Amino acid sequence: MAKIFIFIGVIFIIIGILMYLFKDFPLFHLPGDIVIKKENFTFYFPITSSIIISIVLSAIFYIISKIFQ
């Protein structure tokens, strides 16, 4: 169980470093993300980005479960 947490932590660190290096990362500016801009208010709901992140994380966790089974 500890190996899984270490592996997940390393993945999060790598993702964080990549997002820091590529500040204009297009993940959260995809078509389908909802953006509502008013005078003093901006609402942003990244629905497409959330779906892509969910698919990627599901695949990663599936692979991890098959490796450690």
C-alpha cells in the first residue's frame, strides 16, 4: 500500500513540475470549458478538462491495480 502512495506522489510531483515549466499549458483552455465573464465577475468551469483528467487518472489507477495485484 505504501508503494502505491509513493508512486502517486511521484506522479503528482512530475505533473506539478510540468505545469510549472509550461505555464501556458492548454489543458484548462479547451473547447467545452465554460467561461462566463461579467464586469466584476468571472466564472470558469473546466468540464472538458475535468473529463480528460478523469479518463487519464482512471487509466493510471487501472494500470497500478493490475501491476500490484
